[in-house]
Amino acid sequence: MKLSFTKNNDVDSEDIANKVQTFENIVGSSLVQKLIKAATVKCKKCGKNRLEVAIDYYLGKRSDICLKCRLLVPVIKTVVGNSISIFGMSEKELIDLMQDSYWTKGLVSVIKGLGETGIEKPFVPAAPLQVQWDLTDSELCFEQIHDEIDKLADFGVAHITFIGEVDSTFIKHADDVGMYPCLTGNGFNLEKIDKYVDAGVKFVDISLESVNPQTHNEKLGIDNLWENAVESIKKYNEKDVYVEVSTEVTQDNLLEIPQIIELLKQLGVGWYKLDVVNGDLTDNQRLELFKLIYMENINGDMQILTNDPQLGDVASTIMCNGMNMIPTHFFNLDYDKQAMKELGNYIGSCGAGRFYMAIDGKGNIYPCEYFRDLKIANIRDDLDTMWLNNDILLKLRNRSLLKGKCGCCESKYICGGCRKRAFAENNDYLAEDKNCLKDIKENLLD
């Protein structure tokens, strides 16, 4: 989605900067952090942890809360109220948005994260906002998967994406426990679409590698897969399921990207994700691709995302028609005041082990879907302990530990390089990402 916050021409950049500083002072205070930390314990009277109870009360979802939980509500109101004022968002708009349980889960995770670490660059929520779980050839039995979905929900995960064909029971269960269930894969069984929709799937990611059916089918080695993908897009759109299409960008299909964009617009696709294959495109080709992505995001209705964090650095350099855009991991954020660029320093850059993580069929946990050669834990482990104390995760999040060009770069909080690429090239996830575009940035405005 593209989030466009209310524009108020009477509010200048200095006012917004002051609001940002006020918010930092509030959530950075030891008193607020202690109150939030203390609120993460379960309330026996209200049945949830006190933070969730207070947030539900603030959002108007419940009124029957005990006095101890009610005392936390003013803290929530202060933290949330100051944050939304920065963006020109009204309290009513926020409350309307948060009526869905997965948005509330995300809000709880953000506030808990503020209680744990305050305002840090980059920001770390109390749980990953998104988990991708590849159940292909899973070694876990039905009951184990069912129970681990509960565990992820209790941990605070807001979005769960199942890779490949999956039992619709798991989709329904994820939906029942308040997560946003998603599906991703090269193609979908058309006969199962109704079953997935009835189970509660909210979002699907479908691969499309070419505008040419034969090229797509030959690349993936399956006849009629292109036709199946396009038909799936149409059917999910008819069912009001949010559709994202993914393309693996290589030399073979780079020139087709504008054509694919036009096709997807005609099909009514909401998001288009470009996975840039490491080392295949030249730096200038990547730069031109990022310029295309930026301009399409500014001028079009369909949002285009990429797995390449260098887009953040490119976007910070380009100015177009008085509009600005911060590309992040889950959405592109429009802003109309220069001071708002500061937000990119908190939510931008590589989100591996920070905003998302991945799980394989054995239950092994990795920092992200591309980082399958760096195991950090297993789903059977204590997830809160892993998230707070795992040495690999702590290092991945700490931009002051980055080495080489990434370590001394002024864009390390909005870009920071891809940690997976750094690991693949140097066997060191803190090393510099050699795919940096800094040396050719003078070409950005040509």
C-alpha cells in the first residue's frame, strides 16, 4: 500500500521537526519505558497482557478492563497521540485503521519495542512484523504447525506468509488468532482459490517473469504456468484479496519490466515486487531500474517495491514535482515536508532480523527469506529470548558495526546495504555490500 499522510501547508518543517523531537523525548524517558515494560505482563482479570488490554480500550474495542490496566491508557494515548500528530493523522483515522486485529498486533509490537529500546536508529519492534514460513516438504506434523502458529501469534507477529500450497486449515487458524494470512508461490491451484478465500487469506504473491507466456513457462519449467498465474490474479482480485506480483529481474527480462508494469496495471494488481538477482545487472542498469521504480511510485496507483535496500538511497536523492517518497519494506510512504525524511532513518534500510524473519520446513529460523544460510534459532525455541538476545540479530540491527563503505556511509540508516549479499560475498554479514551505487549517483538526475 502507499500511505499518504494529510498535508497541512500551515505546518512547516521546523514544526514537524519539533514534534519529532518531542516524541523522541517522551518515548525515550525512563519513566515511559518502565511503564511499558511493566505492562507486558499478563493481567489475570482481563485475560491479556496489560499493554494489549490498554490499547484495546484506547481503540474502543473493549470497556471492561480493571483499574491497573486503565491506568496505562493515558500513557498509550500520549505516545500514540504524539506520533500521529507528526504525520497529520487524526485519532479517528488511526482508530478506524486499527479495528483489524493484525494492525493492532503491529501497534502493540511497536509500542513494546519503544519500551524495550526507546527510539533507536534503526527501530526494532518487539516482534517481527512479518514471518515467511516455507512449509514445502515440512518435517513438522499438522498438530505441530497448528501449535507453532499459536506461538507466533502470542509472540506478536502481525503478518504470516505461507510459501507454496498449504492446507487451508493453517490459513484459517492464522486468521482466527489475529494474524494477516498471506500466500506466495510460482502459481496457484485454481481449484483451491475459493477454499483459500473462505479460510481467510488476505494477500497473495504470484510470480510473473515475463509478458511472454512461453518465456515465463520455460524459465519455471511448467507448461501453462503463465496462463494460470494471470487467471489467479484475476480471480483473487474478484474476491477482494490483495494481489502482489513478483518478478526476478535479470538481464533476460530487464527490458520487459515496463511492459510487465503496464500489464499488471491492466490486471488491477496492488503491489509489484522486483527481486534483483545479485550480480546480474550492471550498476547503471540497477540505477535506471530504481529511477523507474521511483517515478512509477510517484505517478502511479500501483506500488512497486524491491528487495534491494539501495533504492532507499536513490529515493533520498531524487526530488520530483514537490513530492517525496520513502521506500520501506512493506509500503511506500509519501511525505510533503523535508523533515519527514528523518522517518526513513528509523524504518528504512535492511530489515533482516528486524522487521521480518523466515522459517523453513524443519522449523529453523533465519533473518529473512533470502538468508537461508544463516540459521539463528528454531521455532521450538523461546522466541522472545531469541528476539531480544540472539547475538546475530543484535549485530545485524546495529549499523555502527557495519564495515567498509557501508560503515562510513551517511545513508547507512536508509540503505545500509543488503546483509545477505555482504555475507555471500565476504562470509561476513557486517561487511560492505559491493553493490553500492554511490560512485554513480551523479547520474541520478540526468
